[in-house]
Amino acid sequence: MEAIVAGGGIGGLAVAAGLHRRGWTVRVLEQTEEFSVVGAAISLWPNAFRALAAVGAEVDGERLAESGGLRDWRGRWIAHMDPAVVDAHAARAAIVHRHDLRTALLARVPQECRMNGVRVRGARVDGDRAVVEYDGGELTADLLVGADGVRSVVREALWPAAAPPRYSGTTAWRIVLPRPKGLAGVWAETWGPGSVFGMFPMPHDLVYCYATASVPPGGRGADGELAELRRRFADWCEPIPSVLAAATEDQVLRHDLYALPPLPTYVRGPVALLGDAAHAMTPFLGQGGCQALEDAATLSVAVETQPDLVTALRRYDELRRPRTQAMVRKSRMTGAVGHLSWGPARVVRNALLRALPMSVFARNLARPFSWRPEDGLDVTPIRPGV
């Protein structure tokens, strides 16, 4: 069986690794010359590590410290996570540099499977075969996986009635920098007026920071993004101002956040959408990349365990669409709650969250993290020995 993967990002490389591991001939079309990845760091939760195992990849990261949680902008804890809860539900969680994750996945995709510097121009279905149009001509395969991101060419070609991505109302800044002297390994997300600031330790004595704010799309800091951040968070609790004081302009990435309205299906004939091409979501659950990895693992397991490709793709859609679209909704709601601007509303929100039993937070952690690649699938291989 032959597969073409449009897009060599995290989801595309993961599904390529998973299919190759199961004996498929795979070609990955990636427009960058070096399979480069844009971004700073990514949070990988237990569900993501199970997905990586299913496609045969391993990556190390900085494990979450036992002490951490959610604070208000003055530094008071809203939800200080019990170490037992963290250990029970997020012991496998880690912060990983995107470059390290990409490198781990590339190690599972042989060089002969990679077509870098290739831009996908279109896609169509011809009988029971998928056809991809690219700069150098056309390719056909039994399966085409559209893993080409929020502005997916595959989706635009084969889902012409789909609504385009919509601006979420928030923009994000991301920074990876050397850990400032004296900064402890505590992780925390801090909520303030219309903004959020997160801080997590990373391997190699680095720290990953992200900030989001409710602003119009397309904006840029008049005197640079770092100066914009320093102004926005100047009176927030420590160590936020100190960390920003230690950062440099070249370390700051800024991106407007878009989400994709729900699609009626992720499958069209021998074509499947994956990751942001299927369900681009805001990052407020830390599950965007994790869900792409889940997609890749589910599709890889499905083609191995189901009686034929048609059945495998149907099961992939039945399993992935409800889960990922629920994640999109929950992330949007979490973002709205975290970015409240009106003071009285924030006071009520914080009081309600402080009053919640730790068991509620534990259940919320367990729901997304408990996923396994075999969920919903008969995992007895159809082809012995594969």
C-alpha cells in the first residue's frame, strides 16, 4: 500500500512514521527545504506519549515539577495542584522543544520517504486513488493524508464547502530562553486582565514562556514584540517581569490564533485530514499537537487492524472527529474564561475555581490524558507478522 502525506510537520511526520512502521510505502511532501519547524516548545501530555509509542518514536523532555498550578496576576494561587494529582494524571507530561520532537520523528521516516522543498498545489480523487498535484507534477497513492496545517491545500481542494479558519480573538507570544539565575522549576499559568502568561521549565536549563492577549488580528508591537510584552506584564507578579527582562527580541515569536469551524467529516474517499488541517484549535488546553499525534496513531493502528482501507478510514473519522471537535470547543471555552477583562467577573471566577475540590481538577486531567491508541479499535492485526 502507498501513502502520500501532504505536510511534514509534527502530525505529518508522525503518521508517516506510523505507516512506514506497518509496511507502507510513504512519501512526505514538505515545502521547507530542511523539514524545518516553526515554533518554540510544545507540551506533551500522557496521551501524546502513548501516541508517539504507537508510531515508534521516543522523545525526552523536562518533566513537570510536582509544584505548580494556576495563579492570578498578583501571584495568589487559584488552583495549586496537589503533587499526588500531578503524579497520578500527568507524571508522563513534559515540555519539549519542537525541534527535538521533529528530530525524533524524522529518525523514524527514512530519507527516501522525504520530498522536501516541494509545494502541494492541489489534490483530487481519481476512482479509488488519491492524486496530489505539486511543483514537479503529480503523484498517486492508495491514501492521501492532508497534514498541511490550518491553511490546508488538501482541505480547500476536496472540502470546498468548508468554512475557512476564524480568528479566535487572541494572539500569542512564545519565548524559549536560558533559565534566569535563581528561577525555580515551578510551573504556573497566570491569569490577568484580558491576558494569560505561562511559564514551564525545559531541558538543557531553558525555560518556555507563552503569553496571550485579547487583541485585534494582524497587530505588531510598534517598538518590537519584547517591548510590547514588557509593557503588558510590567506590573504582574514575579518572576514574569524578571524573565521578560532577561529575554531578547530575537527569542520572541508572535502568532495570531485561529481555529477551524467543525467539518462534517475528516475523510473523503481515499483522503484523510489530520491535525490542524482537520481541527485547528486554540492552545488553551495544551492539546493541539497532542491531538495531531493521536490522529496519527489512530490512523496508523486502524490501517493495520481493520479489514480494508475503506473501513479503516471510516473508523478513523468516527473516532477522531467527536473527540477533537470537543477539544476545540473546550479550548475555546477555557480561553474565554482565562481572558476575562472585567474585574468583578475575574473575582467571581477565581473564587469559584478556588472552591472546587481537587477531585474535579483530577477528573478534568484524566479525561484527555487517559486516551490510548487502541481505544475504539479491534487491535488484533489483520496481517500476521506486521
